[in-house]
Amino acid sequence: MLNSDNKRWNFFLFAIPFLIMYTMFFLVPMVMGFWYAFTDWDGMATDYSFVMLDNFIRCFRDERFLHSFAFTFEYSAIYTVAVNLISLLLAVCLVRDNRRNRFLRSVFFAPNVLNLATIGFMWQFILGTLNIGLYRKTGWKIFEISWLNDKNIVLYTVVLVRIWVSAGYNMIIYIAGIQGIDNSIREAAVMDGAYGMGMFRYITLPLIMPAITSGVFLSLINSLKIFPLLMTLTQGGPGYYSESVSLNIYREAFETYRFGYASAKAILFTVVILIITGIQLFFFKKKEDEAV
């Protein structure tokens, strides 16, 4: 079937399976979602009405949806900053290649092999059932804290669990960045009197900016992939204080059966993500150019 004299045709043949899957499971649902965002479709009926921009206007009046936006971006901001600072600290502490550090790296990386749904169930047991049992046994005040049912701390509980999962992955990225620095640069810096924090601030940090860009970008992406964790850890509670945008959209579509309205929410969320991603890439690209 393959014609060795026509490379373009060969590449096209190899790409056909991917193009079919990409069209069926990405392009077609995306176009359909955009179409239904302008309708009142309930997900099952064959007939529906066009409501034009009513769904989008309604989004800005939906207090629950706006709260889910606020929760998502507050969580994303805290998580992205905290996980990268912790990961960078771990990388600096464990960058030397010895038996102890290799063991500790594997320990910190281990949570990444579990899926978020499993982690959610596991931490729900630890912070719920186990926490109550330990308080009854010990009477310690720390076990009296309702980590999952207090609206004032549930955000930070979710952030801590997500950091526990992701810190090891980002740590590996930063270790690779630090180990990639040429030793001759460090030696020249030492000869110029740089050491300790001065070495880190003026030599190491600027030279690992590409790794920091990757770490922050991946953290931002991971912060938005929180649906399975919230679904199993808090179910959006208490009330809807820990409800993310993705969880809000899911409930709008599959619990209240307002698929048209849910599609409008998804489009707005996508636009906001694209804007934030563009700003982030521009900012860190500028920092990388300055470092060079």
C-alpha cells in the first residue's frame, strides 16, 4: 500500500487513524458543544429551541457558577505558587545523586502513580473517618478540625492534598534543570565570590527558568484537572464551597439536564483558560529571554 516514492502520501496514510479519532472525539464534540451553547437542549430531546446569547448572559447572573470560578482560580493560584516553591526546595535539597536522595526522590514521586479518584477516596478516609477516630482516642484538638466540612478551610485542604500528589513530579523537573547547569559556570561564579543564596539567586535560578516555565505551566494545567479529586474527596461540599467550574458544569449537564447552559459555561471557561495561558507563556518567555 505504501509508495516509497511519495513521502507525502505515506505520511497521510499513517496519519489517517489519528485524524479519524481526533475528528470523532475532539473536533465533532467541540463543534456540537459550541452549537448547543446557543440552545436550551436538555441532552435527550430531539427538538430544542435557539436562545441565542441567553445562556451566556445567564452565566454572569449565576451566583453558584461565579463562586465556582472564584474557588477554581483561588485554588489554582495558591496551588501553583505553593507546589512550585515546595518542589524547588525539595530539588535543591535532593539534587545530589546518592543512595539516600534517590530513595527520598522515589518517596516524594510515589503519589503520582495513583489516580486522583483513588487519592480522593484515600484522603476522605484519612481526614474523615480516621480523623474522628483519632480524636476520640487521643482528645487532641488537631483531630477535632473538620478538614472537609468547614467552609473556611476546605480550600486549603484540597490544596494540601493536591500538593502531596504533585510536588514530587515538579521536583524531578527542577532536579533535571539544576543538574543541567554546566559545572564550569558554577566554578566561575565561585571564583567571583558567589556562594550559598547568592549562587542560587544569581546563577542557579536564572539558568533554570525553562524548567520553572515548564513547572508552572504543568501546575496550572494540573490545577484545572481537579474534577476527579473533588468528586471523591469533598463532592463540592460543604454546600458548594469547594465546587470547581468543571464540577459545576458536570452537575449542570448530568444532574439538572441543562446541556445547552452547561455548554455555554464550558465555552466561557475555555476562553478564560486560553487568556490566562497566553499571559503566562508571554511572561515566562520574557523571563527566559532576560536570563539568556
